[in-house]
Amino acid sequence: NAYPRIMYTELKNADDSYADNQARSSEVRFQISIFTNSNTVSKETKIAKEIDRIMKSIGYGRYDSQDLYEEADKVFHKAMRYKKAFFKEEK
């Protein structure tokens, strides 16, 4: 059980805006979670900044961030959520 750990989850990948009954774009959302314990929590901020830099460099915007504590496991959990719209080419 080594820490820190990073886990990503796709939250949404669906057509978004419509015109003339055709999807014009899709929206993709991810949650990236950083898990640390009491020995590694000091690394969380540096990791979060690097994740934020990478996600923004590929066009994702952060729309939420929560600092949580998983009481049962005694683990710190930083959940960062990102989204990006992809516009479809007209045929």
C-alpha cells in the first residue's frame, strides 16, 4: 500500500450540444484523485499542481476540487475534477 497514489476516473463522455437533431459537441469529464497518508501528505500540493498543469496543457479546465479525509482508511484524498468540450466536424 504505497502512497502517494493517483487514480483517474472518467465521469462523463457524452454528446452535449445539439442543433438540427445532431450532436455538435461532446463533453468529457474526469476526476483525478490523489491519495496520501500522514507520511506523504506533504507531497500532495506539488502533485496537485503538476496534475493541474498537465490537464490544462491538454485543454481541460478544472471545475471542482475537494480536500477529503477517508476516516476508515486514515487516508487524505484530494479530488480534482476536469472537463473539456470536443466539437464535432460538420460532414
